[in-house]
Amino acid sequence: MGLLEDKSRARLFYKYLSTVYDRINPFIWNEEMRAEALELLDLDAGDRVLDVGCGTGFGTEGLLQYTDDVHGLDQSAHQMAKAFEKFGRTGRVNFYRSDAERLPFAENSFDAVWSSGSIEYWPNPVDALTELRRVVKPGGSVLVVGPNYPSSSVFQRIADAIMLFYDAEEADRMFSEAGFEDVNHVTMGPSYNPEIAITSLARVPE
Ligand SMILES: C[S@@+](CC[C@H](N)C(=O)[O-])C[C@H]1O[C@@H](n2cnc3c(N)ncnc32)[C@H](O)[C@@H]1O
């Protein structure tokens, strides 16, 4: 398990990273990638959407282009403080400080669940994916963006020491253990590394 796959360490990490997150983020997770992922999720206006690990609200901002009913959840008070600066604490978005592994919502609460760049910090990704599956309605979708497993063995060793990096096979295993049956993956990334991220879209049967 990587160094940052630990909730309190990830919180400490984001206490400091939150101050520069929005300046660094575009180098690895940019608006073009977000647009590609949003197209896959294919939201309808009025859909109720949960953003798990919303951070400073980069994904949230994209979701708001499609629907006004957006809910953001994160375990880091520092990251959420940055999101509040953009959207207000009680404005257009409903925010919750909570844990991906224990979502504070009833089952079948959302038409779609989005999570970008957060799964790599979850110590028990299958438990959290099971939660995402629980809160999405029948007929809904779950989209998760995470870091693609590097091909070079040197980078693999570094990646494994830091956090969760995974390929399509591992994504299939995690989503299947979490109860999903219909899952597809695409890789995406900036021009200097077009496969840096793996985006999984799971459709939940009616
Ligand atoms: C790389 S940032 C991604 C932020 C945002 N989703 C984006 O697209 O830019 C990862 C976020 O996941 C949050 N996070 C990590 N572990 C979490 C957990 N167990 N529950 C909720 N949020 C978590 C972190 O606090 C951080 O804000």
C-alpha cells in the first residue's frame, strides 16, 4: 500500500497541497480531459450528481455545466475551503465533509456519481466503490478517474510506493468486487502523456 493510501496522511498532504493545487493540477488533469470524461458520463439537465473527493471543485465546476443539482464531498477541510471560495459554503453546490468509504446518503440518492483523482488515496477502494454503487439509482452511472499504471518498471516501483495506480484489469477486479457488472475504461491525458489517467464508466442496471 502506498504512503498516501492512508486517510490521515492524505488529509495532512492536502493541508499543504490545497494552497497550490489549482496551479499544479492542470499539468496532469486539465479541462480537455475533464470535458472528455463529462461527455462519457452523459448527464441530463436536472440530474442529481455527487462528486466524491471534490477537492477544490475542479470536477464540480465541470458538472455544473450540465446540471444545477451538484453535491460535493471531501475529507479535507483545506481542500473544501478552496471550493467554498469558488462556490460559497452554502451556494450553488451542496458540500459535505465526509469519507468516500462511508457516504452520508441513503441508497439510490443520485442519478450519477463522479469521482476524479481521488480513488488513488482510498485505503479500501473496493469499499468506497461499493458505497458509490449503493448511493446511485438504478439506471444511473458511476464515473471514476484515476491514475493509469505506468508501463516502465522504474515508474511502477515509484508509483506503488506513493498511492494506487491501476490498469484496466485491476479496475475490472475492483469494480466487479464492488458489485458493478457493466464497466468500460478509457485512458486519457495531456499531450505529453496521453495515457496518464484511466477513466472507468459503470452503468447500473434499471
Ligand atoms: C487530486 S484531488 C482531486 C480533486 C478534484 N476531484 C479534482 O478533480 O480536481 C483528491 C481529493 O480526494 C480527497 N480524498 C482523498 N481521500 C478521500 C476520502 N477517503 N474521502 C473523501 N475524499 C478523499 C482529497 O482530500 C482531495 O481533495
